[in-house]
Amino acid sequence: MSATLALEIIMANEKGPNIKKKQKCKNCEGKGLLKKGDRVLKCQRCKGTGVR
């Protein structure tokens, strides 16, 4: 394992005081897609990201 990869893994696992958990979109429940009848559409509120 390279040193950069190990550093990236360590940094990804660290939790700082400023990191806020992203809240799910209430319209699509975090999926990014909505089912309208027989069609599946991108959520209009979150633009398909699934986050508020």
C-alpha cells in the first residue's frame, strides 16, 4: 500500500468537529428518484442528489 493511499484512508476515517452529517431529502427519502405512476423521475427538490 502506498503512503498516499494510507494517508487518504486515515483522513477519510477521521471525524472532526466541523463535519456535519448530510440530511436526506424528505421528498425522495435520499434516493434522488421519485416514482410518478409508471415513470421514474429525478427528484425536483434535491435535483437527484438525495441530500437536502
